[in-house]
Amino acid sequence: MNYKPLVEIEDLEDFRTAEEKGNEVSRYGDRRSGMMYRYNDKAKLAINVALATGRPLLVVGPTGCGKSALAYNLARKMKRRYYEFVVSSKSQAKDLFYRYDAVRRLGDAQAGLLKNDKNMILKKEYPYIDPGCLWWIFNEQSALRRGLDGLEEPPFTPAVDLAMQDERHEKNKPSNAVLLIDEIDKADIDFPNNLLVALGSRQITIDEIGKIIKIEKSIDNDPLSQPMVVITSNLQRALPDTFVRRCIVLEIDEPSVENLKTLAVDTFGKNHAKLYGRVADKFKERKEEKGIHLNAAEFLDAVQALINLNTSESGDIKDIIETISWRSTESY
């Protein structure tokens, strides 16, 4: 496909240092550091379409295939602040907007801490507001001040920026961030539906102070300055059609044997190339025998175990794979 990408992505984006590349000790498959990631043309196109349209990027596929790591690697590639929200069965959409500590405010009031304070700000709601990830990516400066305007310094301890960032963060672009909403299929069906307005309008409302938090007008029409939201799903529960329709969907396929061997070379180097092939072939045999999916994270862990245990015997390979990739039923 012939198009001009908003962001140029190499097939392999590797941000590891030379020391990290040479260290074979701590490369566990599920660590999902995102320091190294291999992209295909489908992924590159989906990322650029998501940026061009301002829609969230919904990444779906088997567990352990690298969905979460993509978001962090992309944040490093684009020199953006990175935020992460891991969804649980108890998560609510509002957790991504902000949390209001009504219990602490009640306790302060009962202790008389608000009654005689000369500063009226402390009698209001600002100190009890904890900005969520969407607030941080929409307007970092507002989140730092918990929505308080008009003063150079807030009269309370500022909320802490939750972002993971490094020296490459472009500080002149306050909304330049990537947010990962991980494993959204764990939540109740109301969770994605209640995100639709915030993600579509790029704004949230803070009820306790009656304020709307939105992206700065100066960057509203610049796709490269707007925040990017990456959402992952293991497809363990169907997502609402209305939600999926408003996302750009990237489906990551189950890796092939050749994909696994390439991934091992990227991760561990070429010194154990024969071992990679033998392990990948054993995983393929297990797939055909048990009817389970090839899993990149488990493959990397198996290679890691064999290297650390200093063995490459056929029986050892099989035993280690069965130990790492046990399944009670066929699943992702």
C-alpha cells in the first residue's frame, strides 16, 4: 500500500542498550518491557490510521503475543510520555478519569482541619481529587494542579505524574502521550461503553468542581501532538459493537515457527540459533498434538530456561515446554 506515514516505523524498533542486548539473564517473555518490538506492515498501517483519525487503537489477539509491549515500544519510538491502566473485573471507566476521596475529606472535616483554615481552596474539593490516566494524557498541566486555576502554585501537595518517561520525552508537547488500557475484556460490558464519550470527544468532566478537562486548542488539529490510546483484548469476552466500531482494530496473529525463530534471534542473538529452531519445532508439535496456540512469551521463556539451565537435549526441551505451557483446556 502506498501512503505517507505520519510516523515512520522500522520493522525492528530496538531501544535496548548494548549492555542489555548482551545480557542473556533477564529476558522473560511476559516482562513486556517494550524495549524491543518487531512490526509488520499491518501493524504499521493500523498505527498510522489511528493517529490520522484520532481513534483508539484496539489490539486483539492471543495472550502472550506482544499486544501490551507494542504500546510501550511505540511511546519510546514517538518520544512520548507513557501511561498504563490494567483493567480488572472491578474496574470502572471513571477510574480512568479521576478518583475523589470523599472519606478523607469527611475525616478532615470531622477533625476540624477545614473549619478554621484561612485558605478557602482547602475548603473546596481540589485536594481530594486524584487525576486518572485520561486526565493526564488530555491535559498534563491541569492534572498536576488537580484542575485548580489562577494560582502559580497550588496550596497543597501536587498530584504525582504517573507517566513512565525518559530523556526523549518532548516536553514542549503537553498532550504528547500514549495510554495503554490493558485487557479491557476483563471488565464488565459497561466499562468500554462508558469510555465512548470521553474517547470520542477527547474530554472528561470533573463533577466535584464542575470543570471540563479537554485537550488544548493549539494541538487539537495536529494528529502527531494528540494523545494516543492503545487498548488490548485477549478476546475472552466479546466487546460491544458500538465500542469496536469507534476503534482502529489491529489483530495480531498467532506467530509462525519462523516468526518465533526470528523473535529469538532479536531477543537473544545468534549464538543459540540451532536451539531456537528445535524449541520452535517442539512448540509446533505440541500445538498439533494438543490443539493449543503458539505463544511467543512461552517460547521465549522456554529458550531462556534452556539457556540458563545449560541444556539442549530433546527430552529436556519437551519437558520444559510442557512445564511452561501447561493447559487444562484449549484457550488463548
